Amino acid sequence: MTAPARPPSFFNSLTGRDVDFPASLREPGFLIDDLAGDARNWPNWLLDDDSQRRITISLIEHVTEERVVIGFVVDRVQGTVTATPDPSGYLRVVVTFEGADYLTLFVERIWEEYELWPPGAAAAIGDEAPGHLGKHRSWVSISASGWPVLAAIANSHGWLNVRQLE
């Protein structure tokens, strides 16, 4: 599974500019550490659709700036979310269900929110990403248009929306 065709963008909210290459190669590692903290501090999530199913997450593994594995349980289904830096400069995220790879996403931070791209996406600057992660990482929206495997579980608008319980 290949990363999007163009290099990723990582916005620095302190400077108001993109992080320049090669310093930008550290950005996925910082996000890995943030995700590990989020998993420790925010274990209760919700499938934001008519079902309102609860999702429980837990931190399984964290290697500073290199890898985070987050487990999740929805009803009786178990899976993992594994994030690692991709050689392309993106953060590579692989989601598994019951031990099998389900989908792969590539993450960048164009502005304050994170944009999620499927493997091989053109991802031109200005294109609308088919997935988004909120700036505080408290919600995720992923479109079946980018990941057709989601069509069976997406809402009537074609999106899978997950958010932290408040």
C-alpha cells in the first residue's frame, strides 16, 4: 500500500506555517505520542450514528515516536489501530478487525485538522480529503468514497463517524 503521490504537509500552529523538510519527518512521531496519550486518557468512544454503539479503546503498545498500537472493542468485535511513520513522511495507520487488515490510512496535518488519505491517493493540495481527524483528536470521520470497504458500516451519507464520549 503506497502513500499519496505528493509529500505530506504538517502545519505548525505556533508559527502559522508548514514545517519544512526534513524537520517535517519528525511530525508523524509526535502524532504517535499524542495518540498514545489520547488512548490512555480517553478510553470511551461512540459510533456517531443511529446505533450509538460504544467503543472502548486501550493502549496496547507505545514506542516513543516510532509506534503506537491501540486496541478497540465494539460489541463483541475486537481490533487494533497501529500507527507508524511511513518513509514517505506521512503517518501510516492500519486498522485491523479480528486480526485481519481492514483498511490503511495516511495522515497529514494541512491546517488545524488532520486529513486522512487512502493508499495511492492523488491528494493534490486543495483537494478535499475523504477522511478527517479533529484538531484535538476527539473525533474521526471517514468516507466510504475513499475506503469502499466501509460502505457496509457507513451511515446513509456514506461516512463512518466516531467521537469521544464527553
